[in-house]
Amino acid sequence: MAQSCDRIVSGLRQHGIEVDVAHLSARKKFGGNRLSHQTKQYGLDIFCPIGADLSHGLQRLWNVLEDLHGEKKYTHVASFGGYLPMIAGPVFAAWVGAPLTTMIRGNDFDTAVFHPKRKQVLRDAIEASTTVLSRSPAAFADWLNGKLRAFAPTLVIIDAFPAGIIGEWSHITGLRSYETWHVARLLRWSEYSRRLGSNDGPWFDRVFLLEDIDPQHRLYLAKHCPRLEDLQLKDPPHEPDLKTVTKIQDLAAGGRPVWAVIHSGGRDEIQQLIDYTFELAHGKQLDPVIAVFCPDDRETVSILERDGRQLNVFHDYPVHALFPFFDMVISACGLNAARQIRNAAVHHRFLPFERALDDQFLRASRLRSRYMQRD
């Protein structure tokens, strides 16, 4: 499913809320026309290919839900994403007698639902919904204005996105009455600048640059602030947990190298990093001990425990204080991971991941050229 949907579902399940996710797809995947499901902690992930007959596909899904859950009653139905969920949401909400929430991202992936030929589908979904959630900079700005009035801050610091994640800070009234700082990092500027629209964006009293940024990004910031300053972040002193240190030392006692996989992201990305680690070890003809540092998420831990490749799972954060105990660190290439690893005396490999706005691939390329990986 989409990363944004995955975050919503994961958050609900982590709080003990049972969520069944039906992934509707018009493309032939997930085993052709075969409808399948995976049992998760607090819910099901159901993969439902939709063929030429949409009503038949939805009926198949309904039959599966009845077989799996029997008399269990749903309390809410949510449609997320594009055209097919917009059709299915009102149908399933009516079948189960539950309120419908329609979530419209409004980004490049969901533009099909706004096609003139499908406007009736969108209208029916909105009219059938008790709640409609959408990405609205103006609505977000109204909420922010309320918070500014309530808290009356002496300083406003905007992190990462100069006008906010969807351009919401461009709509803030009276922002110039507050001292405003911005902390800038590398962005996919061509993508982010599209979110600015015709709005000029906020004015900043100070801008701090955490890393090299796109020239057009820098030009934009220079137009909105008289001062652009480089800032080197330093982590506060941190003593690693003694129990964890002892466990890692025990792992290394047999003479095998200890490699650490570090990631705070989702389950799929953690699994990709682990797969990459084993491929790397195979290519080097090594048999390292693998220590995985990941969030303390019950479903993630359960998957790793069933992996069958002798993974040692830890949940200690921050991890940088443990770097001296590792022979190799494998991670994605977000800002903090790159910043902490690049000056550490430890071998490292980055596996950058695609992000909507954070350019991990460019960051990894720059680090490779500046700090040749040490073999």
C-alpha cells in the first residue's frame, strides 16, 4: 500500500485497533486474478485484483470478509486513494451500516479521480461520507493560525520545508510579527517547489543550512532571508545501555564480525536492508553476526523473529554511540543517518530509499564522492 496509508494503518494497529486493509487493483498482480490475504497483528491485509467486472470483484471481497470474520461488525469504513476505493467505499459502508471516511490525497497518484468523466464517482463518495479528509494548505493554515494565537510563541522554527509540507505556512497571517527561523536540508526541489503554487512563502529572520542544497532551493531561500548560515548538528552525549553493549560483545566473542542494520522506517524497508546485508556478506564471502536496530513495533519484531536467518533484534536509540562495536553499519541515507555515519570510524553501506521530497539518492551520491567507502 502507499506509504502514507501504511503509516496510518500501522499507527492504528500499534494502538490495538483492528484494521482490515483491502488493496484494490485493476492491474493483474498478486497472483493474477487470485484474491489472497495475510493475517497481521490487529487485522488483515487483503489483496483484491479487480477484473473487468467491478461488481463481481467487490462481491468476491465481501464474501472473503464474511468467511474470515463471520459475525464481526465493522465500526468504520475508510476509502483511501484513487478511483476504485471511491467506488467501493460507499458500497461497503452501506453493506456494513458504518460511517464512511473518504481520504483524498490530491497528489500525482490520485489525479484520475478528478477526471471530468469520473466526477460523479467523486461526488457520490463525498456525499456518502460523514468525514472527508483532504490535503488543503488553507485548512492547515487555519489550524496553525489558531495554535499561534493560543500559544503566542516568541520564536517560530520551520523545519525542512520552507513553506511547510504542503505549502501551509504561505497562508499564515501575521507571521512577520514573530521571529521566524528555518532549518533547511536537501530536498527534491523540483518536486517540492510545485507545492508552493503562486504563494511567495514566509519570510525568515535566519536560515540554517544542514547540508548542501539544490541551487534553486538556495536561491529561493536567499530571496526570503538576509542570512543563510551553515549549521553542523552535534548529538548530545549519550551512554549506550550496558545490557546492549554486553549482548553485542557476547555476539562478537566467537570471532565473527558484527554488522548492524539500522532503520527507523517501515517493515518493508527494514526487510530490504536485511536482504541487502546478506547479499553484501555473501559477495564478501563473510558470515557476520547481524544486529538489527528497529522500532519496537510488535508486528515488525514478529516478522523478524520468523525470518529464520539468526537476526539479533535491538530497539536502542540513538545507535551512534554503539558504532565502535560494529565492523559494518548498513542503513538508509536520511539526513541523520548520513550525518552520524560519515564521520564515524566504521565501515558503512547506504541503501537509499525513494522519498517524495527527501533526496536520499543524491545525498548518498555526494557522500560516496566525498568519503570513499572504506573496504
